[in-house]
Amino acid sequence: MSLATILMPILLGKTTSPTTSRASDSSERVGYMNTMDWRGVIDAHSPLISAEQLSRLLHVPDVKVFDVRGTWSTPARALPEDYATGHIPGAAFLDWTEHFIAQDVAPGLADIADEDLAIRSFATLGINADDLVVLYDSSSHMQAGRIWLAMRHWGLANVRVLNGGWKHWTAQGLPVSTKPMVYAPGTFAPSLQPGLKIDLDEFLKLQDMSCVIDARGPSNFAGKPGDQRTGHIPGELITRQSSLLALITIAGISDWPSALKASMRPWPHTNS
């Protein structure tokens, strides 16, 4: 699964120090339970949830929030130490290298998990059919977007990426907690939803009538001598990845189609 598949949930936000904490906030009171119905708060047609919307849903029993912070640097890994330092109140930690991802290859090359692995992940994480699942990271939605795609692929419709992620949440001065959370085992039964990813054979059939976008950045697109992982598929377009991700992570842009359009290099769709 390439970074290009991750761009669909990529979209926006802002940030403050993770040490910021509002222990006096009502959502941090011992035994506090929020009875708000999440269905009346979120946008039913968006893959995103705003920081303001999520702040109203903290501690709603059927809203499950997951901290998916990690890094692609070598080795690609999850960052539970960042979660321990501070996270959104009520959030559990989700290791993006273990859940919803094939385990027989490196994370950068791994496909979405098969059904057996998906069943185990949904159960272990505590996800049920009537839950709203919210995912966030601090890497321009790369890890959260990857998990979003995998959950949607396996039939979970009510899953959202936090717009702007952790950086935007903290920038807004919203509550931060160091209290760990583990949800009770879940019962969601995966059901494959076709059309959210494409395999190589299908791609080759559709390539000539498709607009293919390379989201890895200019150096990988251009290619590096002796590195077969670099270069690009003939006819691809390339995004100005660094500027796009900076906007997504920090700026709080709501007009994301315009941001994506502006990020495209004005190179023609050629066969080279």
C-alpha cells in the first residue's frame, strides 16, 4: 500500500505543548460519562472529525479514540512512548505496525491485513459495530490514514481521522491526559468492501485511462541510482508533498480540494 492511498483521508489542523493538561475540565472528572449521541455531532459524509467535534464527544461510551502515532524512519515503528507522555483523554494506543497490516513484509511494503488478522485487531482493540472510531497521529495523517483505509476496507463505516491530528489538538489547548486506556474486547465482524484498493493486475488494465499520483516526494519520483525502490510509474503526476503535508498538519485548511490542486506540479501526463 503506497502513500498515494493514504492521501484520501489527509486533511488538516493545528497544535500546543503535550504537557498542557486541563485536569479541571469536566471530561477529566472521576466517573464522568458523556451521554451525547455522536451521530448528531459528526459529518456523516466526511472521513474527518474536527478537534471541536471530538472535544464534545470525549468519554462518550461508544466513541473509541486511538492514538496511532509512529514514524516511517528506519526502522518504521509505533511510538508508545509519545502516547505515555500525553494523549487525548480516553484514547487507547494503536500500534500501526501490528494492527490491520500484513505481518510477513516490512511495513512500507505491507498490504492491508487479511480477514483473520482484521478480526483479531477489531476484537483486541475493542471495536463494536455501533462505535464511532477516531484515529489520530502526528505525521500528517500517514499512520492514521493507513488504519482508516484498512478499517473501511473491512467494512467499518463509522471511522474518522482527526482533522489536524495531535498537533492541531494541542495547539487548540484542548485536554491532554497521561492516563492509559484499554478498551474491553470488541465484537465487530469484518466484511470486505471492494473498491477501496486495487491490485497490480487491475491497475495494469486501467492504467491508460487513469490519473496516477505519486505522493512520495520529488527525490523518490526522480529516482536514485542503484535504488530500485525509487523512480516512478510511467505517466504519473507528482504532488509537492512537503508543502502539502505542512499545510495538512498545521494550517487548519478546510478547502482541501484546492490545497490538493495547488500541490500538483504542472507537469504533463506523459509516458515517461
